[in-house]
Amino acid sequence: MTSLTPTRTAWLRVGCVLAVGQRLEDVVEPIESIPVRDLFSRTMQILDHLSKEASPQQRAALRRAMTTLRTSLSMAERAEAELPALDVVSQLHLAAGIVEPTSSDKAALKVWGADLKARRRAAGLSRSVLAERAGISDSTLRNVETGRRAPTRTTVMHLQSVPELRIDPSPIGSQITSRRQRSQDLSPNCWLTPEYDALKLHGELTMLLNGRGGHLEQTYLYLDPSSAAAWYAIAEQEVYTIARMLMPMDRVAEQISERAGAVGLDVIGLGCGDGKDEVRLTQCLLERHSSQNLRLYLLDISQPLCCAAYRHAAEVLADRPTVSVCAIQGNFHNLQRYTPLLHSQERSHRRRIVCIFGNTFANLQNEIMFVRNSLLGFAPGDFLLLNVPSTMAPADKQDEVMRKDPRLAGRSPTETMAPALSIQDRMYTELLRRYIAGIKSTEIKSTLDYAACPVPGSYAADVRATVKMQSGEAKHFSIAYIKRYDRTLLDEAMLKEGWSPVAHWRYAEEYHPRLLLLYQRVRSVTDET
Ligand SMILES: C[S@@+](CC[C@H](N)C(=O)[O-])C[C@H]1O[C@@H](n2cnc3c(N)ncnc32)[C@H](O)[C@@H]1O
């Protein structure tokens, strides 16, 4: 094992042997204080060793590489002497990662900026490469590095997501090859939103279910590990997987790529559940989009599902270094408060794709209010991808709706769907049983409802549970409110809210016909004021 000599500093590490035609700076990774002479000498030994077994042609090339090293040593040592010395304390400081400046006075900002610059240089990143990797603009990075401006919390968070800025101080050894991977693993992979409080949510759910009854908003349906596991199992069912695979995600990626141009993209999955659709969209974008710089944000209120989604994404996208994945524990009703996800001046060179898969949008209490208020942080050019059930008959033809809509007719559209629907009802029943003390029995029934459907042409299946208590009392809950949409009328409503329809697809006819709808923002809130 090579030892550290903190007095002479080079911030260079030979990551591999020089190959023919490669430049020295392509193969040395800046990492720790080993004198450049030692590094060169070790490299020469390895090259010499390799040349003994090489073919005549390779040997000649290896000899040329050794000559290059020998002749450039004095130049490298001069450069080494000019670099600032980094002692062990500095190394540990760099290893600890970036935090916000302690004060916003000029002197403190200058020190903070210089520190960032040192980290960037130690990581071998140019300013423009770091700006691109962090998803901030060049000018923002310049301003904070020079101490001209204080970094916002969002800028700090974006910088924190670049793993190379956190320098691993462990000595060089047999683990060299795995070091990059380890530093990726150590980079922050989850944000806890400021108001997220799992215990408070649990308390609210308990109180609601132990009251007289009422509507159980979807925020509470998947919170505890048992409900999350039940949902995960539903999403694993063959019928659910097939319906997901029928979603023409490559066509969505094609549309987005054509319209967005060569910019970085932020895929933001709201209520991502197991995250599989968001990951598939990201994969399709990687195939089609000219910029490979992608960020995948997986937001869910359910801690177990958020964690499952992160694991799935990290595993599937592990070999895609241009994609960063971040799980977010938060409430999508508060999305407008989560500034790191929203459009801002410093990230105006990127486009955001907000995705809401599954029935999540259709379960909202008021979709128009949600689009208007929770999505107000997105700007013209950003995308919204909705996935909703289609109407089975025109909303005003009540008899036809009752006959044709499987949920309302009390049957499943195909035999294969029956188990999925019954697991879903079982998930609701078990949730009630876990939380309501003194429960005797539960009956679940869906009724047709129009009164809470703000989108013209839509109707809802109000899934209601009647709970009989051992005391003889009965409670009535609305446990899911699932809307169905007429595509044309939903598009009109979305356009009024500033989201222009771009493309639509109808699929899964043999199950319950579903719509995949792509919108692009044409008007922002500020345009109206
Ligand atoms: C019907 S599941 C859909 C999951 C996934 N999108 C899919 O298509 O399989 C609804 C998801 O939204 C999440 N969710 C519900 N309310 C939420 C809220 N207020 N904020 C964030 N996530 C929420 C749930 O935890 C759950 O993962």
C-alpha cells in the first residue's frame, strides 16, 4: 500500500496505466497527497513490467509513454510546487462535504466560494462541467465561487448532489477501482421536505378512522408499511404490469425530445409508488434525447414506497452516470414550496417533466385546484404527463355509465383483473381493521358521483366503506374517489389552466381504457398578474 506523505502535495492519483496515445491528465485522478515523483516512478515500474510481456508493437508504445513521463517529470514537479499544500485537516474538511455558508457577509462568502473552487479543482472538474452536473447555470456558479453572491439553499443542495465534490480521504490501496462507486453511494440520495412528519400523519390517520367517518384522502392510504406492502403487491400483479407496459413511453420520450431540444431534463414523479413508470420514462429519454443529462426525482408521502422506488431506480440506472436519482419524502399538495424542484432563473436552461402515473391524479379531491396551485412553480416549456382512466360512456348517460363501468357495475372487466380489484378492496379493509379499535365487519361498495368532479365530462366512482362496530354503531368512509375523464374536455380544462395539450394516447382497452396525456406549459402564473 502506498503511504500518504502530507507534507508534499500533488492531488494526483494514477487511476490506471497510461495507454498508447492517452494524455497524462486523462488517466490521473486528483485525489490525495502523494508526491508526483513517486507517482511517476510507480507508473514507470508498471509500464516496464507490462512491456516485458507485450508484443513488439505494444512494447514500442509503452516505451514511448515511459519517455513522455520521464521528460515531463521536472515540469510536473514545478507545477506541484505551485499548488497550495493540503494537509490532513484540509483533506478531512473536503471529505466532509459542502454545507451552507455560516454568514452572508462578504468575507465569509469569499471564503466559502474559495472552498468550493478548491473542491471543484480537487475533483478535476471545470466550471462549466460542474455547472452542468449540478444543474445550475455557469453564471450562478461563477458568482458563488467568487463570493459575489450568497448561494441559495437550492444551489447548495444541487452542489451536494455531485459526488466528486466530496473527496474520499482514504489511502490508496486495493480498493482503487471501487472508490468511484463508493463515492457515488455516499452522495445524498434523499431529501426530507421541511414539513414532512411521519408521526403526525400517522396521528391524523388514527384520529380520522376513529371518528364517525369521512373521506380518507389518498395521502393516508399507503402510509404504513402494511398498506405500502399491499400496494406494492398490487403493482406486481400481472394485470397491472401488463397495463403499465402498454403505456407508449417511447412515444412520450420522442415527443419530449423533439420539443425540449438539447437541454438537461428533470423527471419529477409525483406519488411515484414503486417508481417503475418514472424509471421506464427515464430509460426511454436516455434512448432518444440528445442531452443525456437527466435527473430523476421520486416524490412520495409513503416512506416505504419512496424507499422502494429509490432502490429500483438506483439499481436500473446504476450504469448510467449521466442520470442522478433522488428520492423525496414529501406531500405533492405542497409541491409549490419545494423550490429545488421548481423552475428558477438559475435552472432555466433545464426542462422539467412532471409525471403523475396510476390513478393518483384521478384520486385528487380537486384536480383543477391542484394544477392551478400545486403546479404553479413550473414555467413555459415544462411538461406535465398525466395518466388517468377514461370514461366508459358519456358522463351524462348515467345508465350507460352504470352498465359499462366495471367498478360501478360491481364486476371486473376481465377475469384476469378480478384478483387485482379484490386485493385492492382487501387493502382498504385491512387498513380499517388495523386502525379502528372495536371493528366488527366492513362492506365496500362503489357509487356513481358527479358532485365533486370539477373537470367537465368526468364522473367518479366513490368507493365507500361501511364499518360495523362491535358496539352496534356504524361508520361511513369514502376511501377512494376515482374519477374518469373525457379526453377532449380534460384537455380544454387544462388549456384554461395554462397547460397546452401536446399528445395523447389511449390504451389498455381490454382492461379499463386509460389515457396518457402530455401537456406543455404555455402560460405561467406570473403572466396573469
Ligand atoms: C395509486 S398509487 C400510484 C403509484 C404509482 N404512481 C403507480 O402508478 O403505480 C398513489 C401513490 O401516491 C402517493 N401519494 C398519495 N398522496 C400523496 C401525497 N399527498 N403526496 C405524495 N405522494 C402521495 C401514495 O403514497 C402512492 O404511492
